[in-house]
Amino acid sequence: MLFELTIVPVTGHAHISGEIAEALKIIDAAGLAYRLTPTGTCIEGTWDEVMPVIRRCHDHIRKFTPYVVTTISIEDKEGAQNLLEKNIASVEEKLGHPVKC
């Protein structure tokens, strides 16, 4: 399964990279495959592996601010593995070159 996670701490200031880095430390420590994007983070794993990590990230960010918005999108394709790489590779194949990062 592929989970796209966006956590927005509503702090009143525009720079939230420090808080995001704190959440990424939690994901990284869980040992799950993930990829940071400019507007969120994609995490690959099972429901039981990823959902507790998302909860820990949300709860950790909540320590910094009383107002947090967390959005989760889930791609659940039976038997699929390595979607972080395969989804991007499929688009690059059709595009004819690597996507810009």
C-alpha cells in the first residue's frame, strides 16, 4: 500500500520545515520506504505498519501547536509492491525521460 501524508501545523508562520523534519525522523526510524515531496510524504507499507507511524507523526507535531491538519491518501492495489519506484518509473517511461526533482 502507498500512503500519501500531509501534515500542516497551523502555527501562524510560513516556515514549517523544522516541524516536518521532526515527523520525518519518526518515519525514518520506523524503517519504512518513503519519499518526501514538496507538499507531502509518500510512505510504503501495510496498513498496520503505516497507520501507527502516521498517528505518531500527527501527535508529535501536535506538541508544537494546538492546531494540526493531517491529510492521508491511500493507494491500495492488491499484491502491489515497490510502488514508490514503480509509479514514478511508469510515468518516466511514458514521458521518455526522468522526471525533474
